[in-house]
Amino acid sequence: MNYQQIAFECAFGTASQLPASSLPEICFAGRSNVGKSSLINRVVGRKSLARVSAKPGKTVTINFYRLGPIRLVDLPGYGYAKVPFTERDRWSELMEGYFRSGRNIPMVFQLIDMRHPPTEFDLHMLRFLKEMQYPFTVILTKSDKLNKSQRTERLQALPQELSELANGVQCIPFSAQTGEGVEEIRQCLEEIAKGKDVLT
């Protein structure tokens, strides 16, 4: 797949604006400042396709990118305390509207900061995805920030922290700095592009 041909298509801030789902949509979800934009940029080999913001809570729209026969979908981040309640309500309505509109979503990449245990927001999102029966893969971002012993400790703790949500779920350590995890994510994208079931 030619990642250089990826292109931004559109962005929507309310569920009523969302177009019909015409291609498989691979979603990137996670809390604010977990590194979704950095991950997308690194995976497709573009420095500024997805805008990276130093201010958490800045992405407030669902952003669609066309990549050959699939779409990448950058979902707005959650869990930033300084976002006004009205924005949190709009986020909730937007996300509910997106996931409950019968879209073709073969995979959700759920990003979690590898340095810390999953937040309650992370667990809530995973429970929601499981309830909706959307396949998901956990991406452990910022893996380069941990030394060897810290990394081992976090990987050992994660199954218990995710409890029943971890059963059969792939977890991929990722670093936008070193490129760790890029090939695993690309392989998933390419299998979906070929019409394969990535969970078999």
C-alpha cells in the first residue's frame, strides 16, 4: 500500500454531519495527548498530515483520511479535565452518533499511554467497544519513555489492569520516536485493505 497517497478528506463536529460509511474505517481512539496524531503521522510516513497539538483537548472533530481502499479515522480525544462540560457533552454525542450509526469499522486502535495504568476513561471506552462488538487492538504509546525494567513491569501489570477486557486482545508497544510498532500496525491496515479478517 502506498502510504504517500494518503489524503485528508473531511472533518465533522456533530453526528448529524457524518456522511454514510462507504469504505472500511480504521479508527484511532484515546485520551487527549496520548499521541494519536503522532502515531498516524509516523505510520503513514508524513510529518504533519494529522495536526499534533501541545494543548490537550484540541482535537474536537472526527477527521477522515483516505488511504487507498480504506479510511483512517482520527477520533477526538477524551478525558481532559479543563474541557468545558458543554464540550464533553458534544464529544459524547458525537462519539455515540459515530459508533451507533452502523458504520463499517473492522478495527479500532485504542491508544493507552504505556507509562501509566489505563485511566477510567480508557476502560470505559474499551467496555463500550466490547459492548458494541467492535474489534480493537490496544496500542501502548510512548514506549521509548520507559527503561527496560519499567517496560517489563508495565507489560506484566497490564493484563490485570485490563481484567476481562484483555482476553484475546493484541497489545502493541509503540513509539513515534523510534518507530516501534509501526510495522505491526501497517500489517493490520494492509490486511484490512485486502479484505482479510485481522482477528483470524
